[in-house]
Amino acid sequence: MDKIQMVDLVKQYQAIKNEVKNSMDEVLESAMFINGPQVKDFQTNLENYLNVKHVIPCANGTDALQIALMTLGLNPGDEIITVDFTFAATVEVVHLLGLKSRFVDVDYDSFTMNIDAMKKALTPNTKAIIPVHLYGQCTNMEEVLNFAKENNLYVIEDTAQAIGAEYTFSDGTKAKAGTMGTMGTTSFFPSKNLGCYGDGGAIFTNDDDLAYKMRGIVNHGMYQRYYHDEVGVNSRLDSLQAVVLNAKLKQLDNYNQQRKNAADYYDDKFKNHSSILIPKREKYSTHVFHQYTLRITNGKRDELNTYLAKKEIPSMIYYPVPLRKQKAYDTGDYIDSDFPNTNKLIDEVISLPMHTELSVEQLEYITSNVLEFFK
């Protein structure tokens, strides 16, 4: 059996190796490293895949969030509602821009924004909501969008872990993650479901005016060379990364299906176990399993983590410290009892290997050892 990886990008590369190499050679021979035709091709291809009017490629997923917020013309002190249980990139851009985060709890089963907590966080200073589609499944976007419309709020979807997931509204209409709010953002970090071989990101929107403004911001605020109409940044997706993303985008649905197949295997082995809770799959969203995350309810999560490492099975704990307790973001304004689900999850979650190259042999080894631990 091959060594188990948390994410196996080496094996994944073998299937697209020739296409990537040939296309990279074209970039190298043309020397069009920035804003080459490959970037435009990827932009168009992703617009078509997502069924969204505008994709604005940029340098990374954190920049995507920052640029999205910059576009909205917010003022220092304006408040952004987002979740306490996620990676810091979601909130660091809020603080970099002089805005204020309002952290809320997540649902215990789905790991996504708790709608009641979101509603309670509203103040006269609230201007936007950033729902995070954590681990590969959409937040309850119908509830988020209705609340945002009632209160004249922007919605910026953090889709870094859920690209390709599909949301179904109560009337039966469907939309891809990242295309439902005012804007959506994503990361193309190598380990993502759609990842490049370096850093990359993108913003999505159906709003023509916002798209125009973002296209200026990503390029130093320029629409015409040396004429700076906006305060901008330098955040562009390079042509070599676009080559990789173009090759992988063709495979994204297949990649996500392979992840789902692995998740189905895990679910079948762990269902009904007294100390293990498997990920909930909401009816309103497909799940693309960027991570496969269990909850260990008997207080032995850390012991399991250590045990698996001895068995050469990688595992990860995302995220052990909530954002409200991080030194950079701890304002002292929060009450622990307002975060009952996050408080449980930080002690219970553990993510198992999840990628497109997992074999049945590897899955059997992983699951059998997890179950052996609890005997």
C-alpha cells in the first residue's frame, strides 16, 4: 500500500501531466507570464462552469476577500458578521481595512453559520455578512440572503472550501457556491478542490458595476495604464497558474465525485458508532468534501490523533482555537455561552485524509484503525 497522504497532489498530477507541461511550455516560450491568454481562458471557463457573469482572477484567496470588501466602499467601524469557527483569512482582511468583525456561532452538525446567531448579531453598524461554506458544504444561503435583503446588507460568500458545491433553493432553483451573494470569493491554494501549483484566487459576481471596479482594484486601480482611478492593489493570477487551473477545472466535477465516494466509504464504516459523529449532509446543498471531519464525542479526540500518527495515518484538527480567542482578534466583547457549538467543536473535530487519489485499500486501513482505537 502506498503511503497515505492528507492530500496527494503528486498522484493527481500524473493524470494531467502532459496537458500541464505542454501548456506551460507555451507560456514560457511566449513569455506572457502576467495576464496572458491562459488567464482570460480560465476566467471564461470558470464563468461558464459557475454560470456567473463575472470572474475576476487574483493572486490568492485572502486578496479575493479583501478586494471584495474594498469594492463596497465601507467605512472604518462598519461591522461584518462572520463565523467564529473558520480560518483567520476570513476575518484578517476585515481588520486590515479598519472594519469590525462580529463573530457568531456555527451549527454543530453542518459547521456553517448558525442563522439565529447571525440574526442576533445585527446592529445599526452592520453592513455585510461573510458566510463560510466550511469543509465543502454551503451555508443555508436562502436564510442568509433573505435576512440580508430585509436589512440592506451585502453578502460575500467565502467559497474557498466549497467550489463546485450546488445549493438548491426552496423553489427548486439551483446555484453554485459563490454565485448567490453580492460576491463570492475562492482560493486556489494547492490543496483546494480546485487548486493551482502556487497561490491564486478569484472573485465572482453578477453585478457589472462591482466587477468593473474590482478589475481596476486588482491592477493598482488602473483601467488605463498609468491612470489610477481607484486605490488598488497588485493582485493578479499569473499565466502559469492559469494553465494548471484550466487543466483541473475540466476535472473538477470528477474530483468532487471521487471525494464524495471516499466520504461515502467513511460514512458507511463510522455510522451509528457511539463515539463518532459523521458529517451531516444538508438537503439544500451538495457536499464536495474539501475535508472529511468527524466529531469525537467521548473526549478522546487528541488521543485518537496521536494514535493515528503512530499508524502513519495523517489527520488534522481544524480549527483548535476560535477566532474570538485569537490574540489578534480578541476584543473581550464576547461571551462564551453565545458559542456553545464552537466550544464543543474545537474539542471534538478531527479531519481524516481526503483527496481524489484515495484507494479502497487505504480507506480500509484508515477506517479499521480508527475503529480499532475505540475497542
